[in-house]
Amino acid sequence: MIRKECRIPMELNERIEEIHELMNTLHIHIKHIFREANQLADFITNTTIDQEEKQQFLNFNQLPSRVKKILNMDKQQITIIRIRTRRITRRP
């Protein structure tokens, strides 16, 4: 919606316009990144949605094991490969 690639619901129209104005003022560009390439943000988003209470981590050891793994893989520059599969249907 922000990149104007799909239909914007009327109730979000004003908010999206505000975002566009901010983007133009701050010279911000948005680029799509698959979840596999941004696992940490995906994990944090899903965790935040699932939990109602605020979480705070003051050092690396306090992080959930999944976050530590993602950070370590990123630090080591390990490539994440996205494999898409499709269902093959056979004709009768």
C-alpha cells in the first residue's frame, strides 16, 4: 500500500498520505525484502503481536535462543536461501 502497488482501503487513505509526505520530506525509499532475508524483524514482529506485555533485553544472553541464532548467522554473513515450491497437478 505504501508503495502504491495495491489498492488502499479508504479508512487508511489519510494515514498513507501522511506516510508519503514524511517519506518525501526525509528522502526515504522502501524496498521489499523477503522474510528469509530479514528473519530478526519478522521474529520480533510476530513475538510482539503474540505477547501483550512489554519485553526488554539488556544484553545478548537475555535474548531468546532463536534471536541469538539469527544474530549469529547474520554476523557470520551466512546466506539465507529462499526455496519456492509449487504444486504440480497431473492431468487425467
